[in-house]
Amino acid sequence: MAQRKTERLMNLFFLLLASNQYLTKEQIRASIAEYRESGTAAFERKFERDKDELRELGIAIETGSRDAYFDDEVGYRIRRDDAELPDLSFTREEAAVIGLAAQVWDTAGLAGESATAVVKLKSIGVDIDTDAMRMVEPRLSAHEPAFDAVLTAATRRIPVGFGYRRADGTETHREVEPWGLISVRDRWYLGGYDRDRQAPRLFRLSRVTSEVSELGAPGSYEVPEGVNLRDLADALFPPPPTEAAVLRVRAGRAQSLRRTAERSEPVDEQTDRVFVRYASTRVLAGEVVSFGPDVIVESPESLREAVVARLRAAIEEAP
Amino acid sequence: MTTATSERLVRMLAMVPYLQSNAGLPVADLAATFGVSEAQITKDLSVLMMTGVGEYHGELIDIDLGALERDGVVYLRDADFMPRPLKLTTREASALIVALRTLRQAAAGDQLPAIDGALAKLEGAVGASAPVDVHLPAVDRRIKDTVLSALSRGHQLDLEYVTDARDDRSTRRVDPWRVFTEQGQLYLSAWCHRATDVRTFRLDRIVAAQETGDPVERPVDSAPESEIPAALFTPGPDTPYAVLDLEPEALWLVDAYQADVLDEAVPGRTRVRLYGSDPSWLRRLALRHAGLVHVVEPRDLADAVVAQARAALAAYDG
């Protein structure tokens, strides 16, 4: 079934591409065996669906009148200059980075799309030699089942609905106008306009618990001017530090604290005084407690109290 | 249309001009190029032969079956009607543009012009920007540039490196092999002269890097494929672990680390087995989340957490 459909779509595409003039529906029907062998109603159905499917692949089918004098019948064709990839010229280095970019995606992701894109570029004579550059090799993958549906929706501006598990575990239903996807710390997030909350929201794709359903036609909404997903994603990062703490740290210990410290000075042979900036008392208290007796808070008092409370909680665990 | 059907259609339409300008391509190369099996390529070719601008000889695409069966190479003819590939689809353009943006964040300063040039030309060709973005963690630019420079020139590197898990700081000389990302972090894999073994370094934990003038002793291609670490951390039988009871506020640890939820009912809590690269890392995790994470086993870990907390409290009470 799938094979016959692929064959039919290819034949329709080739027929419309090769023709210099508009072809009428009857001419198209006569040229493709499967259309010819179908009843009129079945042919109409298939033909309409096939045109839509070619359009979904970005292939524009032009309709027009076959004859300027008898404009009673509509015809179809595909304009070469609309369909074909124009010439592109890349420097050797640019071509090399495109080759490297094509290796970034995992098969769970857009590896297939990367491969066909590179083949198309090679077909128009772009010479891709990845040895021309040595670069970082990032990996991108998308294991989240909702990724494909959401990418399609964001690309075509189709509003979507889905089940969503909040951080506290409760299930909700969300209706969203997708603006785009962003990967932060190897996790995919959908950014968009939440219709119920009437505000921009970020959704973690791994928390989508249902199929993604389309709630409208392509182009149903506009993405507001100046939307930047990175600004939305800023909510995922710790706020900039506003507080200052002074810690006593055993010499040579607590390397992760020292790495981000403002400065440090020796107190004696065994101890340094380390000055750090922070945003969250809870987070820094956790970091301090994790080093046990190697890190002791001198100031501020609020941090000291948070640390002592957490140490007491640890001792209550004593068997 | 199902994704599989449209992927196949896009692939077969890409093959037509590609095979015309690359006559005699082996099926194996074609499979590698498209990232599908040779069997799939053979199936695609058999469908291609049924298509064309008409139904008669000369109108249908012709593939030299003799050459295909005898030598496993592809000669495609009678497809003059499609000499050029289709425009990039939005998904294809998105795939490359996002990958280029990702490369850009990880690139050294002198590599930016090539990336920006490629991005501008691709975005111009599709007339749109992709609705997908990637955020990589910020890394000290000087350190990244030093590491990448040594990598591309094949020079040894002197590193000062901090290991958070064991909380120590060390200096070592390495032969850089690859810089890559894994779980959203940047890593260097290298031959470490001190350990005389392959080591992986997280770039944000390199506190100082110096490119030496000495060429690497063990280039990456001298290493068998198996020595190059594929994934960073896969729990094995010897991986240290702890059984923990998590309060609801600490459940996110299951997502953030390597952990399995165990099938034991503990009222109000969730019992998990959580893996760590090192026992001291597990101890630090239990201390950090004291009150929300309760150590069930091993006993040494529970004891160590309490002992460390007592010693720290003594400093405040004293």
C-alpha cells in the first residue's frame, strides 16, 4: 500500500515537473495507471490528497488556466524555478562546517533530514570535505516522543493540545500556539503561547504525556515580533548572584566552590578564607553541607542558619 | 502522511539528481550517505524504476540491473526531467541550521566566520529561520580556544583539572583527541600521560590550559575505536550505587541522574537505586539533600553522612 502510494506521488510529481504547460485533471488521470484504474470518485479523492501531500513536502503546485481563450478548465503544473534548489556557492570552510553540522544529529532526531540536505547540496556541486576543519563535535538527539509532532506544528504554525505532567506530578491539559523548540542541558522544551494561561510558557517535552493533537489549520496564528526562545529559557537558569558569603575552607578542598569564587586568602596553613557570590541560600547551603567539615560558613547569618539546619537533619538519620 | 512515507519520498527524490551526477556509485556508499540499510536502498531503487514522466520505455527511469546485481553499483538513466534536486524542505533546513548554531556555540573564535557564512547562505536559501535553538553551557573562551587550537594543530596540552566527584585538583599532560558534547556539557577526550590511559575531561572543570609546542605522542587515529569512549557514564556491575528513599521534593533527582525506581512501597517516599561515579560523590549528594534524601544502604554511606555532619556541626557549636 505504502509502496504504491509512494510510486503514485513520485509519478504525479515527475509528470507535473516535466510538463511545460498546465495539465488538466483528465490528462493527469490518463497518464498515471493507478488514477486511471480508479473510479471517478476514488480518483478525485486520491488526487486531492496527493496534491496536499506534495504541498506538505514544500512542493508548490500551481493552478491556472490551460488556455488563455477558454478559461473554463483548471490545470496544474509545478514550476521548475519554484521547485528546484538554486545554485549556492560556499567557501571550502563553509562547506566543511555544513558537512560537520550534518553529523551533529542522532538517528533519534534529524539525522535523516541532515543526510538528504547534504545530498542535495552535493548534487548541485557543493564539495564537502569535512577534514578541512577540526571542531567540537556536539551531539543533538531527540528521544522525546512528542518532538516530531511539535516540530511540525512549530514550523507550520499549527496550534496543539496535549497532556502535560507538571513538576509536582499533577496532570494537566494544555493548548499551545508553538513558537519554537529549544534544547537546554540536552532536554527539549517547547516555547509558545499558552491559550489557557494567556501567557508565554515553556514546556518540557519529556513531560508531555499524550499524543499531540492539532487544533487548527497551518498558519492559524502569528509568532509575535521579536520572540526569542533564549529569553524564555532564561527561566531555567539560576538568577544572577546578588548575595556575598565568606567561607572557611580547608586547604586544597572544595574545588568546585573555589573554581567559581571571587577570591580567596590563606588564614593559616590548613585553612583559606573563600569569598563567593550567590543567588540562592538554599542552593549554596546544599553545596556547603556537601563538603562536610571542609567548609564552614563565616557569614552571612542566614546562610549559616540554613547550613546548621541541614546538618541537624543529616544527624537525625543516625540509626 | 506518515513520517516514514514522506522521509522515503524525500530520499528517493534526492537520489535522482545525485545518482545522475555520480554514475556507478556502490549501493553501500549510497546506504551510508543516506543513513539507511543497503536493503532499503535496493527497495528504493526498485520503486524508482516504476516511476517517470510516462509509462513507456524512455519515459520511465532506467537502472542498470546487471551492474546492480553483479557489481552492487548504481547507473541511473532516463531521468533528464529532474537534473536538479528539490529545494531544501523546512525540516532539512532546520536540521542543518540548528546544528550550525550548536557548532557556533562550541566553536573557537577563528572558526566563526565559516559558520556564520554557511548559516547566512542557508537561511537565505530557505528564506526563513528555523524555529529550533540550542543552548550550550558557557565555558571560559580562553580555555576552549586553547584546547581547540592544540587539537587542530596536534599539540600536547598541559591541563590543570578539578575533579568534583573526588574533590581534587591535578595537573596533567594530555594528547587531545576529540572535543564533544554529552548531556549538554562539553568534554575533551584525550590520552593522559599521567594515567597512561584515555581520560575524559569536562571543559568547565579545566581551570588552566596551556598549549605546548610538542606534537602529540598518541594521535587519535592510533587508538582502536573501542578505546574512544562513546558514552560517558553507563552503570555497570562495579558502578557504586546507593539505595535512597526520596521525599517528593527530591524526586527530580531520578530525572537528573542515573537512577532506577525500585518496586518497594515506602509510605510517602520513593525508593530508588542511584548510581554515582564515585562513593564520595554519593556521600556529597546525600549531605547536600539531607532531610529530603534518606540513605537506606550501603551502611558505610549512611554512617559517613552522619559522621561528616557531626564533624561540621562541631565547628559551629564550638
